[in-house]
Amino acid sequence: MAERSMNEDVLHIAQAWHEAGQRVALATVTATWGSSPRPVGSLLAVREDGSFEGSVSGGCIEGSVIGEARNAMSDGKVRNLEFSVSNETAWEVGLTCGGTVRVFVEPLS
């Protein structure tokens, strides 16, 4: 229930930004395997200035997703991102227990 409410908040914020004339992209967790702090369906809204609301990973991949969201706003193309690490290299990228997270990024129009 809390996840649904958080996602609804993210969608309302994204809509408000968009209606205010800001460029906005929405990132959605589409699949996970192994360690993943956020479940499938989690949302992150990103504004063209880099401001964001929501979370797709609890912080460990947000920087990369925000960068790709800003690129998507610039070129108008969607992104299918995958962050995957072995248990041995997990600490290097912030997925502390290994695993895979797939994220779909789309600019709003």
C-alpha cells in the first residue's frame, strides 16, 4: 500500500512539473533479480534541471538513471537500462548483494 501511495505521489509531481512547462522523464523498475531495494513498478520522476522525486534503487543507481533520463529528455528516445553485478563486484556499484535491476526510462510528451 505504501509503495502505491509513493508511486501516485511521484506521478502527481511529474504531472505538475510537466504542466508547468518543464521537461520530465519517468523511470520505472521493470524487472529485478537478486538484490534489489525497490520492487518492480517503483518510479523515479526526473525534471530537466536534474531534480527528481521517487526512487528506483534506494540510491545505488539513481545517478546513472537520472543522467539517462536527462539524455532521454534531450533526444526524445526511451531507454531500457540494465544494472547487473556479480556478488564479487557488487560493492563497486552499490548493489551490495549483487543482482540485476532493469529500468525503463521515457520522456513525457
